[in-house]
Amino acid sequence: YSSEIMNLTPQEVFIKLGFITEEFMEIYAYAHVKQLMLTGKVRSGDSIVIGWDPRDPGGDFTSAVVSGVCKAGINAMILGVVPTPLVPMYMLYKNALGGFMVTASHNPKDQNGIKTFCSFKGLKPLPDNDVKLTRAVLEVNPSNLRKLNPTGKRIDSRTEALKLFYQFSLAPE
């Protein structure tokens, strides 16, 4: 990392410089899951679907998202590199309670980001939910999060998800 971010929290790096770091992605995923738990929408042991595009060849961002989900006590149903629509599709198929797609879609290929999907029909969060999530992200103490051990499991769901995608989009009956 450059010297300009050395003494900043991941949240400050994002706000002041507009950079998304791996640690920010972990905080974001963790804060989102904790918000869902606070509102009673998910419980420990439930599952969230995670997919990504090929912009993160080293897997640093995606690993951070998986870590944030698992540190919050939720299982991560991992799809791997998939088209974005497969995340909400697989969520609905498995009755998962949320989903993340690590992608920046139309941004330049050297950038990355994250899309969040809600359990209600696989839709994205409403603006009010986004405000609450932003507050929750800002409240996470990065050093406390680093100390947490993951209690959620990593579940390889790629084969089943790709089969669903094939059946739905490539071989409809």
C-alpha cells in the first residue's frame, strides 16, 4: 500500500481517497451480515451466497468477503467466477438469506466493488437499508474484526449453481 493510507482505517481510506481495500470488503460483508442478524433476518448458521467476476485474479477481495461473512457466524455458499444474475438466482433456489457479487460491472477492469442482494426476491437494498449499512460499516473496529475467528463454514456450491444456471438459461424446457 502507498504511504497515503498507512495511518488510516479501511473506512477512512474509502471515504477520503475512494479506495476499496481487502480489509474494507471484509468489514462491509461483516457489517451487512451483522445488520441482518440484528433485524432478525438471519441467524447464526444461515447461509449467504458469494460469487465474483474475474477482476480479482488473486482472490484477495473475494477471500475478504468470505472471511467477513464467516466471522459474522454465517455460512458462505461459494460460487466462484459466475455471471452476476446467478447470485440472486441461486439465493432464491437455496432459500439463502442474502448474497454478494464481488464485481464493479461497468467500471474499468482495474477496479472492483461489491453488489449486495437481499433475500426478498434477490433485490438490492433500498436506500434506507443502505444508510443503515453505511453506519454499521463505519462502526466496525478493524482491529477487533482482525481478532475474530470465523465460525461460519465455507460451502462449495459452484457445481450445483452452474447446473442451475445451465438449466435455467441455456436449456430451458
